[in-house]
Amino acid sequence: PRITAPARLGSGKLIDIERETELGGPLHSKGVMILGSFLANRYAQSQPLALSASIVFEQSYGRVDGDSASMAELVALLSAIAGIPIRQDLAMTGSVNQLGEMQAIGGVNEKIEGFFDVCEARGLSGTQGVVIPASNVQHLMLKREIVDACRAGRFHIHAAQGLDDVIGLLTGIPAGAALEDGSFEPGSVNERVRARLHELAEIGRKQAGANDKSAGDGKS
């Protein structure tokens, strides 16, 4: 299913809509909590995480559990924060830890084959494919049609070690290495995320200051 994650000024809370509607299990909720920890650790070590976001599987009406979509959720969230679109011709599976590393998941062959069948039914474009954890490559045992399509360049399987591999692939923009002053390489995805979170924190501080001044002016 499609994942959306709109972001806005807030108090650092990530809302797991699946859990709020009692459709999400504890493992999925754990994955969402890890996203908040990762955001704060990478982008907001010296400032409040003045962000609120809501994450949901669109048009999903059954129960959701497990963390195999947590990397996709994180990419959707970073896309919303930075205002950078991501490719829609790649499916992705893989969990993420607090360090941004992509972790192995179960059922990798079935997930790849399911997406391939959908793409083939709609017509292979030559750019479609799947992003999987590099640690799952050893588990691949795909049907002949997928192997032949990959050899012919009509379908692609991308193995990723971590978030920076994924966002570079899905946005076409370098992820950006960290610099000594806590920022990232100019123009990179990471720097655009960090800058936006810094901007939200500044807006939050100004609003809090204005509210305090207003309350002080009303005292007798």
C-alpha cells in the first residue's frame, strides 16, 4: 500500500494512525517510535524536534504489524519535511534502526514477485524495481521471469545498506555527508531536512516567546 506522512510544526510527536485506529500492532508502533528517535539523533541534537507528523497506509483496511515498512515510512517522512518528491516506480521493503541502517526482513522473494506481477500486468517501463536490504540478497531465489527481466534491464533490484543509499536512489539527490559543524553537504537531502527542522524550531521559539509576552502583558 501507499504510505503518506505529512509533516508540520509541532511538539515532536509522530502519530501512528494505524495504532490510533487500533489497526496497528505493537511491532509496527515500535518501528514508528524508532523513526522519531532517528530524526532527533541525526537532525536535532542541539534543538527541540519541533515537528508533528502522521503516518498511515492509505486505503489499508486490515491490521498492520511488523516493521518491514519502517524504512519506507522514514523516506516518506523525510520527503515531506524537505519538500522533495520521491520516485513512485520503486517498491521498498526493509526495517530501519536508530542509526539509519537498513535491516533484513522476511518474505523478500514473495514481496519482490508480488510487485513484479503488478508491474508486468500494467506494462514494464524499464525503470521499475524493488529496493531491499543488502542483508537480504543472500536469500533471493526468484522465479525465472524476474531474473530474465533484470538481465534485460526491464526490472531492477536495488540492495541498500542504509537510509543514505535509499534517499539518494529515490530522490536523485545526494544524501549528503555530515560536516564538523553539525550541518550536511550543501544542497543535499540531509541538509534540506536539517534546515527545515531548524526553521520549525525557530518558529516554535518565536511563537512561545510571543505567547509568554502576551501572557505577561495581561497581568495586573
